[in-house]
Amino acid sequence: MAEPRDVNGDPTADASGDGSGDGGGQGANGAPTDAEAAAGRVIEQVLRESELTWESPRQGTYVTQLPGTRKLSTTCQLIVGRHTLSLNAFVVRRPDENHEAFYRWLLERNLRLYGVTYAIDHLGDVYLSGRLPLAAVTPEEVDRLLGAVLENSDGSFNVLLELGFASSIRKEYAWRVSRGESTKNLAAFAHLTSDDV
């Protein structure tokens, strides 16, 4: 199989092989292009102004933690590629049960999302993923994408746990009760742990 190439024939420009242009993302001398540098500045500005902790493990890659209320935090990675800004955020691991309803909920929810979609990896773990052309990278748009990640990771977390992990929640609750441990952080799932279930 031939190496993935971008439209200009540069075999390193799309190392991801998916046509997104997010694999190489640097000019001929290894420096970021003007569009990449501008997108990086916008991302850094938004992360600073939002008072989020973040790091840049390599040029053009930003990793931040979005604090939540249902889910403690959501790790979000933003990667500036040659043509696009890619965003990926881990939501929840592969469900233990009720797979059809779990994945159906994700697919139905995808119809209402802005800028991101639910996706699964080869293990079945759930992520939010999005792409934005570099020309569209503005502080407002990056802020909106991060908001969409937070809303659909943190805001949907309990629903996803209930759909895919109800038996585990019940077992955890019973284990804690049997040992006199606190069940406070399971309060959102009281309807799953009551004797009526």
C-alpha cells in the first residue's frame, strides 16, 4: 500500500492517513506555516483566558483538562495540522452492557452536536472528535468547541454510565454499603440502587 500523501504529494504531510492533513503540519524547513502558527496562538490565548491548565508536549499539540461536575475532568487534545485543527477528548471506556442502546444513544445525540461527534476507537472506548479548517480557527470558535466537549462529555456522563454500566454501579453500591463506605458520589444513580430495581 502506498504511503498516504497530501494533495501536493508530500508523504509526511498526512501521516495519519485519513486525509485530514494532521500528520505533518509543518513547512519545508520544519517550522510551522503562518496558518499553523496563527492557529496555535489562538489556542494558547483561549486556554490562558479560560484559565485552563494545559501543556504542549510538541509543537502544534495542546493537551488540557476541562473541569466538570459529573465527570471530574475531561482530557482534551488539540492538534494543529497543515490544514485543520483536530480535537479529541476521552469520554468513557467501552460499556460493560446494553451495547445497542448505549451506541444508539451516541448516534442519535450526534445529530444535535456542534463541531464534535461521538466516536469509538478499536477497543470501543468513546471519544468526542472534531475538525475545523485552520482558516476558521478564531478565539470564539475554539471556545465554542471546548464548550461542546465539556457539555457532551460532562453533561452526558451520568447518562452514559447508566446506559452502559448499571450492573457495575449496583455492585459498587452494594460493596460500599456492606463495608460502611460512603455512597455519596453514587447519589445520581439512586434509582438504580434502590430496592425497587
